[in-house]
Amino acid sequence: MSTPNVLENTEEAASKVWAECLTAIAQRVNTQSLKTWFEPIAPVTLDAGQLMLQVPSRFFYDWIEEHYAALITESVGRILGSGAKVAYSVQEEEAPNPDPAGSISPKTNSPEGAPSVKGTLSLPSTRRGTADASIQKSQSSLNPRYTFDNFIKGDSNQLARAAALAVANNPGGTSFNPLLVYGGVGLGKTHLVQAIGNHVLNQGMVKRVMYISSEKFTVEFVDAIQGDKMTEFSSFYRSLDVLIVDDIQFFAGKEKTQDNFFHTFNALHQSGKQIILSCDRPPKELKGLDDRLMSRFQWGLIADIQLPDLETRIAILRRKSMDDGIELPNDVIEFLASNVTSNIRELEGCLITLLARASLENKEIDVELAKDVVRKVIGEVRTHLTIEEIQRMVCQYLNVPEDLIRAKTRKQEIVNARQIAMYLSKELTNSSLKTIGLHFGGRDHSTVIHAYQTVEDFSKTDSKYRSLVQQLRAKIENRA
């Protein structure tokens, strides 16, 4: 194939150059790495010797930059010749930031003798508005990746997300002031509260937004005292339109910090400004906090985020892999979602480790590799127990036809088996009530709730029934 003229400015020319690069790269990496890290790259333009390539995400770019920059450098340089350049853009819905300061120049580890290839990465602009740009762009401390679009909604976070979206669409104008979100480590609290800040800035609703952890607030408060700058400190925080404070449990025991925050809270609330808080437990369980603060925290809405169910974990993995431009086999996604159940952070960590292992060790992404990753990250691998397996074992144990527990029959022995199977499905899997009902002939979630309560009640009053359920549970758990 003839080398395109470096002055061509067409998408067709860019496609030809990148196709030739892929052919060369395919000889030097395995099939999995080629499919994972090179095929998702899209050629955009070829302009005066600069090839613009689009990558699916910032994570994808970081990986390419760290592991394959030299290979791409060499491949593009050999095709376009000395003086060729390559630039990267991240695929985003937002328009690229026109400010040159918003670009990052990747390191180019060119092998000796290879043409020098320079590149820039255009980062998305995540905030709009003209007033008080210093607060918006450099002092808000918001992570632009935390948005409502990439926050996966599920039964475990439905209330918290709905409340957060209501606040984001009308900051300071709802009864959810303050909005307090609580939940365990790694469940998405920080993501959700920062999504509010990013949303109101992107929509130009307010001018001044600040996200800060309680620990950093304390450090700034102490520095202000030591530097005799308390007036400036208080004025700054009381001038905000939206204040987001993460992990307020760390205010515990810091009496002077709490006193200052109490007055800041009052000033903002009385001015109709929005306050958003997060902590790792219900407010009533927080120790070492002033009663005045505790009462303020309960003025608005308190919403919790619980452990995500299986379906939500699957959706998170699919969205994460899609955002990073990676296609994962369904059985790998289901295995990870079934075995990593403690929190979202650990789930995403396993996914990143899996991708790293596959690329660095030239291995296919399959369930066996996923098992090894999970075993090393969380120390154990559980066999995925399905609702179908529970149905089969319950029916075998009770000697009833398996297909009948999914049918409409109301025979007592079938109803009994169906209720116990529903109960154990709720106890031993992370499936939602809706999912369990669908596995039992498309029954409603209320039927599952009734079955669960029936088994619970009979177990409390009938020792033989309780023993039967316990034996079945032990048999299924040992088999799993």
C-alpha cells in the first residue's frame, strides 16, 4: 500500500494509515491484546503529518501510554516518515477543552532510531459558566468522572440517587437540605455526592461549589487559626452556593472544628444554599458529635446506599468495561459479579487487575484467569450458586417434579417446595425479589415476600419444619 501524503487531511487517509499500523502491530502482540487495546482505537484525521486517534476513555489512554506508546510511536513513524506526529482524543459527550492548559502531553518512549512522534490528549471540559471561574475550575475539588450518567442505579441505591438528582436539579430549593447519604466503604457515596456538584456546574445553575472531606476541612480550619486567617476561612465557606462534605464521621472528637462547621452550616442553610453530606453509618450511630450538629444533620433527608445486588454488580461491570472500551465475555462478568460482593471499589479493582494480567501476561480473558485474580485479590472463590440449582436440589430432596414449582398448581406439597425454594433463593443468592419471582414462573415480587415470611413463621413454630429447612440449606451450601 502506498504511503499517504503527509499533507492529506482526510478521514480516509487516517484510516489507511491506522489500518497499516494495525497490520504491523498484529505481528508483535497477541490476539487478546490486539483486540483489547488496539482495535477499539479509531482513526480520526490525518493533517499535515499528524495522525489523530480517538480512544474510548481516559483509563484506556493511560494504559496505552504506559504500555504501548513506543510500539505505536514506531509503527506510525515508519509509515509516515520522519517528523510524523500522533495525537489522542478521548471519546466524550462533552466538547474538548479549547484551553491548551487542559491538554496532557504523553511521554514518548521512542526506541533508538525511530522517528520522533509527539502527542497530546485533549481532556473534556466538565464545567460551564463564566462567573467565579476560580471556584468552578480549580477550587471545587470535584472529580469530573463522577456523574449521574455513569452511576449505575439499582435497588440498593434507588432512594439516594433519586434524592441526589432532585437536589442537583434544584439546589437549595427542595426540602432535602441537608441531603445526607450514608453507606459502607466503596458503595458509591463519594461518586453520588460529587455527581450533584458536577451536574449543577455543568448546567450553570450556581457559581460556587465546593467538595471537601471532613479531614481536609479540619486541616484548613487549623491552618486558618495558626495563620490568623479565620475571617477569610469563614467568609469563603459561607459564600458557597453548594457545600459537599464527605465522611463527616471524622468530625468526631474535634470540638472546635464542629463548632465552626455548625455556624457555617447555619449560615448556608439560612441563605437557602445547598448542603450535602456523607458518612459511613446512620447519623444516630455516630459518636463524638455535638448534639446541635446531629440535629442539623437530620433536618433534611437521610438516604442510605446498601450493598449492590447481583444484577447491579453485573451492570456496573458492563458499564465500566464499556467505558474503558473493553469487551468482556458474559461468563467472566457473571463470575466476577457473583464472587466480589463486598463493595463496588473492590469489584472495579478486580476488573482492572484482570485486564492488567491479560495484557501483561499475554493471556486470554476467561473464567480461569478471573478465578485466579479473585483468589489473589479477595482470598477466596465461591462457586456461583444459581436459583435453578436451588430449585433442583429442593425438588430432589422433597421428591416433587421440578417443573411444577414453576407452574400454577396449588397442591400443598408443591406450594411448600416452591416457598422453601424461594426462601433459600433469597437467603443464598444476591438476586432481587423480581428476579427470583421470574425464575418461579414469572411470579410477582410480592409472592416471593409472602413465601419468605411464611417459611420464617413456620420455622419459628414448627421444629420439624425448621429442621427440614436447615438441612436443605446445609445441603445446598455444601454442594455450592
